Amino acid sequence: MKTQTVKNASGIRKTSSLDRRRENRRRENRRRFFSRLPAYILIFAFFYAIISVSYLAVIGIKLLPGHSAKPKETIVKIEIAPKSSSNKNGTYKKYISQFMTPDGKPYLPIIAINPFSEMTVTGSGKIRSFIFYSGEYANFSDGDINAVVNGTNISLSAPCHIMNGEVYLPVDFYTTDIIGISLEIDKNGYYILRKTADKLEYTQKTASVEASIPLTSEISGNTKPGRPDDFSDPVPKPDFISNLSDYEKYMNPENRDDYLILVNSTHSVSNDYKPSDLTDIADTRKDRDAQQMCLVAEKALEALYIEMRANGFTDVSVTSGYRSYYTQEYLFNNSVNSIMSRDGCSEAEAKKKAAVGTAPPGTSEHQTGLCCDMHNLDTAKQSFADEAAAKWLAENAHKFGFILRYQKDKQDITGIMFEPWHFRYVGRYHATKMYEYKMCLEEYLAKYKNS
């Protein structure tokens, strides 16, 4: 039947009953379609996801991280070159833990090369510094593909892993990135490291140059040289007005070398490094958001404030603690722009001037969570050094594990101007030694690692 359309006397258009039924069916079909559309989309997305994941799996790409396999114990046989004065047998065997990733990529701890290059390990948590007895150093961060060797940024073939205090690096780091070592696997599956040169060197590869950076200048043997008396005798426990017994384990930590990490213009940290145990600082200045430090440093700082108040100094407060890489980047860029506007100099010159007072991102101690700025002025000024409270801090901070990091006569070494408000936690033992020697951290580590 054809649709009948008529007009009534008033000219209003009417449709037949068949036309109305067809229109109603179209409306119902549209309603059903749109009501079912979300389900259609979900079904399509589900099957698309299955197909995509299957394709990525075929070509070897994983969307979800696998669980880290537990380290398995293996024997690493380290063979030192014959005729070595430090090891006449020529072979050194040691049990070490090997780390194997879920995809089968092998890692070895950096201590594997210890017989070839004796080193001191500092740092804690997710970052470690290795200070070699020949004077070189290397910084590694957990989960980071970037590292720093002798002040040069390098890229690993796979991220570093820090497990149980050990730094694991991909095996190819030892075979392709270090000159002077060969690595083989014998018929029993044991690694054999051989020293093939008198000097180990790290090879920095770039698009246009391949530069060798020495890691050590001589074979040191497989035992560490003894420390002199001044690096083994315990420091005396100070006498305090207050009862600080609950804070002793923080002021004088058992693992005293864990907090000697060096961060400066040649020892950088990655942009995503952040301590895992940041804690609000109880004595943050009232007009600031709560500042933070690593737990052990914050607790030691609490003890310092209790004793400082007991000595009559009640107006000192913390104005800055932990800063992220990007906060430091913001502060540094502001300083650069201010200097360019004030002095009319180039950006490169402004950056050089700014770095004396504001560390470039990645080179600031504030990112470690082990330091803080504290004073009783409206803003940080060198005139704080003339305050009685500042003099008390300079003379007593070491008792609580802190050092005055940027001293007045050490700018040529630290690269940072005199900052009487900036205190860094290292623990009482090393803080006391630095106080006694009148050394900055750079000088102290050079003495400590070569002793």
C-alpha cells in the first residue's frame, strides 16, 4: 500500500496509519541502536585489544612489566693476569649473586671487578656511588638506564638494578664498555673475568667520538688496604643538655658510609630520582608548606633542634628541604633569566654565574633529601653567619651528623658560594671527622677513598 497524504480543510498535513507505523518502527530501531551502542563499542574494543596484544606478543613487545626474578647464586671465577704482584696464583674465585631478568637478560654486580679495581661504596636506597681507590668514581640509580662515570653521562644497554644493597649492571657493560676486561662462560656455565690490560678504562660512545675514561690505574688485589687509625677509631659521644637517647641511632647510624653520596656539578643524579622515605620536617618555617628530608636525616635534625632550643636559640627554622629535579630546574632557570636581565649577558654566561648560587638541575644536594636550608632571617643571606645561632650551628652540627656544606673558603672546590644556612647530613662519624679536618665533602672523600 502506498503512503496516503492528505490535507484537511485547515491545510494541516496528515499521514496514513501505515506511514505512522513505519515512522514508529524507525524511531524504535534508532532507540535500540543507540541503547546498544556502548555494548557494541566495548565488544569492538575487547576484540581489538586481544588482537593488538597478540600481535605485540608475537613481535616481542611486552605491555606489562614482568616480576623481577630472584637472584640466583652462581660462581664467578675472576682470573687476574699472570705475574700480578697482588695475586701470584692468577685466579680469584668468589660466590656472587647473578640477577636474571624475566626475558633472560643476565646482570652481574659491579663488585665482580673488585679484584681489579678496589672501591668504596656510598649512598643508600635507590642510588649508589662507587669511589675507586685510583681516584675515579661512578654513580648508578635503581631502574635508570643512565649513569655517571667520572662526571660523564653514559647510557647502559638496560636499566641498573639495586637489590639487597648490590648494584647489578647488564653483562655487556663489562664486555663492551670497559676496556681491559674479557668475559667468557666456561663449559659449566661459570663466568670467567680476565684482566687483559694494566689499566681498566670505560669507553664512552657517542655518534662521533669514542673516548676512554680510566676506571683504575693498577691492579689492587682482592683485599682492601687497611684504613689508618684516623678512619677506624670511633668518635666520642657528645654530652648534650637534653636527653637525646631516642635519636642516637639517627645521629650516629650503624652503616656510617651510607650517607656519603656526593652530588655536585660533576656528580649528578637522574631527573626521576626521589628518595622513598621522605618525611615532613617538624621545624619547617610556619609560612612554608611542610618541607621534607629522608627519615634518618629528619630525625637527626629533630635532635639538633631540641638541643638548639635548650641552648637558647628558638627562632631558627627550615626554609627548604627536598627539591625535585624539576623544582630545581625552575629555580635555576629563574636565576638565569634574572642575571641575563640584570647584567645584559648571554645565556651561557648567565648559567655560569647562576650555578655559583643555584645548582643546575640534577646537581643539587636538595634532590637527595639529605640536606636543608635553615636560618632566622627573612631570606637566606650570608649575613646569617654573624648570628649567634649560626655560630652555634657551625660549631655543633657535626654532633648530630650534619656538616656546613658550603664553607667560606671552599668555593674553589665545591663550586658553590658560601652558604652558612645549608647543612648536609652524613652521620656523626664522618661529620665529626670533616669538622676536625676542616674539610669540605669533596676533600674528605678524596682523603677517605685514598686511605
